[in-house]
Amino acid sequence: MEQRKHWWNGKWGRLARKDVYLRTSGDQWYVEQRAGGSDGVSHFFEYDSEDAALDMVRALLAGPDEWRELSVRPPR
């Protein structure tokens, strides 16, 4: 699975931090919504197209938080 994008709401701490990830594997696209940092709770969404996955990402990023796109590390 390859991670394509990562967004963070810019807040620190287990209670405030939120992350959204866009990943792909073959023809499938995955969106992960995580609350609470690395030990937090995640919700996963699976899509057949990049456009559908990006629609979900846009919906998750809507709201009062100031989301930042973080760099994705290149695969090794």
C-alpha cells in the first residue's frame, strides 16, 4: 500500500489531533480518518476511484480546523 497524501489539523495532543491519509493499492483507494494521534482511533473508507476518495477527503477536511498537507516520505 502506498501513501499518497497526509493532512493534519495542526493541533497537538491526544484529544485534539486529527489526521487524514490518502492511500492506494492496485486499483483501490483508501482514506483513513484518525483522531488522537498514532495511538488514536481510525475510521477507514475504501473506493474504486481516486476521484471518489478525494471527494471523501474534501468532506473530512471541511470545517473550522486549519488543515495542513504534510509531505509524504518517498518509498524506500
